[in-house]
Amino acid sequence: MQQLDIFADSVVVQLSNDLLVALLNFDHVAARQTLQHLTTADPQHTGLAQYQMLCDFIETWAYNLDNPDWLPDFAAIATEEQWLREKIIPMASVMGRAGNKLAYKCWGILAKASENVGVDPKHYDCFAAELYLRAQQFVDVVRIAQKVPGAEMRAMVQRWLGVGYYSCGESKFARRAALRYAWLAPQRFDAFVEETCDMQLARDWSDFQVELGEFDATWFPAWCANEKKAGICIRENLPQSDGGMAYRLLTSLLIRERGGLCGAVYEERTRLKQLNESFFAYYMQRRADLHALNNIS
């Protein structure tokens, strides 16, 4: 039986840890020296090739960070974004959790460059808000996204705002962005809910699917309004989809019904029924349930 050499193993572990620190600090001199020692101590180490390429990468970036002419325009930023996304980030997986930290740092540097250059949001992957999101700098995500013209009707901007606000603990503003995103990008709403990591939004979305599974996400805001889960009321720049129209009618009805039944209530209920009979049936059932509950209490 071969006895484990604890001291020898601890040397390799320490060298590996030192290498991670050097890479994260963009200290290419220390990284190359440590990698050389690691290669001598453990020539069969499975990550040597990846570490060599990471050393080359940080040496290039360390040099360029002091160059005021680096990343002068969109084309240069797009090149680095693709290189990071397709080559460096996958390669950094050899670093374990430290690889995520390196990725965040790189995206943050690129985000700042994008902001300085003024990359247009139509260049989605290279726009500052997207890059700050990848860097997990959520305050900056919101700060940049808020400045985009026509933000309320642009799905990508509502994604940035939604994830950014949720990550900053701003639940009211986050829910507003989530409802808008449901209208604007219903086919991607599942992924959005998962990305926010918000348990309440996930529960509400699940409940909506259980109750109204035949409807797409454009009806989710109307469901939230009817269940009093929206937390806010959106009154401007509503989409012209059926789901958007239902939301407009629901929020109006919720206000009118406080004063009791009247002609305006019946008129708007008729319009809601004409819009979609299945959703109207759900709405009326909820009214009947509420009436029964009030009578019991």
C-alpha cells in the first residue's frame, strides 16, 4: 500500500491556492512563477494547460488596464466580450469558485469600458447594464438600465431592472419590472423568474400556472391584480395585448367595486367577458368566493 505524503500534498495545495490569488489579482508575474513551481511539484496536474492560458490572459489584460487607448469603441469591446464568454470563462472553471470571482471582475472591467464608450443597448451582450449584471454589480445594473430611452416598453431593459431591483432588495420596483417583462417577453418569463431567485415571485407564477395554465405570461399581471399580489398599479404605457387590456380592466374594476355595483362596473365586466370568457369566469368565481367569505365573517 502506498502511503500518502501529507507534506507533499500540502505543497501542491498551497501552490494551487497561491496561483488562484495571483490570477485574481492580475499579478501575472507571480502567477507564472507559481505555475512553474506547481508544474515541478505536480507535473501530472490536470489543470496545467488551462492555468497556462489563464496566465497568458491576465498578462494581456494587466498590461492593457494601464493603457488609456484600450477598448476605445464597440468593436473592441465586442471582441473582448466574445473572448471572455467563449474562451476565458469556461477555462476559468478549473479555478472552482475562484473562477466565478475572476469572471465577475472581468465583466466589471468590461462593463465600465462599455459605459465609458456609450455602447448602444441594441448591442445587448456588450451593453453596460448586461455586463454589470454578469459582474453582479446590481446597483450599477439599475443605474444604467433606468437611463435607456423607452425603457418601459423594452423587454431587455425590464429584465435588467427586474433582476437588478430584486437583487438590491427593492421588491416594489422589482415587481413592476417583472409585470412589464411578462407582457413584453412571455416566452422567456420562466427563465426570468428563475433568474431573479425571488421566492415570492416564483410562488405567484406557480399559482398562476395552476389556476390559469391555459393562459400565457401576458395574463400574469392581470392575475396578480385580481389576487392583490401586484403590490403596485401600472397605469401608463400598457401593451395592447389581450393580457394588457385585461389588466387595465381589472385594475379599474378593483377601484370601482369599492363603491358597490353600478353601471360602470357592469359595463367593464361586459368588456372583460368579451375579451376572454375563461378569464372572466375566473374573475367572477373569485368575486363569488370573496362574497361568500364576507358573509361567513
